[in-house]
Amino acid sequence: MCAIALSLAYPVREYVAQRSQISQLQKREAAVRRDVRELTEKKARLGDPEYVKREARRRLHFCEPGEQCYVVLDGQGGTSEQEQAAGPTRTPPWYETLWKSVEAADRQG
């Protein structure tokens, strides 16, 4: 009886371990499928010219020809230096960073 129990212990343990591994892989597969679905939706959005225009306006401050665009940097109006120091730091727009790097390269070269 003991020999039969000992001979079955290893296969049963492997079976339980494999079932656990299968369960983990199924969860990972579901997460990857969800990511693929989200990326497919994002790709479809990026194929829409209106979405691209909206994002260019929002993120890059692009304007249509003939339009007059304004960028409001701070809704506070005239604030003191102490209030500005207490607030969050502002990340400059990409074009400002690019221009600063061009100016720095020009000074060096």
C-alpha cells in the first residue's frame, strides 16, 4: 500500500503544479489579449485624421493656416515669486527645449 502511495505522490504533485502553471498562463494570456485589443484601438484612432489634428492641437499647439492661436501659460495672472516657487514645476513645450538645445550647440560650435 505504501509503495503505491509513494509511486503516485510524484505524478499527483506534478499534476497540481502544472494546473497552477496553466492557470497563471491563462491569466497572462488574458492580460496580453487585453493589451493587444487596446493597442489595436489606439492604432485605429491614430489612423483617423481628425484625431491626429486634435492631438496635434492639444499636445503640440499646432494651428491651422489663417488661425490665430493663443497659449495660456498660467491662469493665476501676476503671481509673486514665492507663490510660483510653491507651485509645481512647469515642463517647457518640446519646441522650447529644441530651440534651447540649438542655441547651446551654436554657442559651443
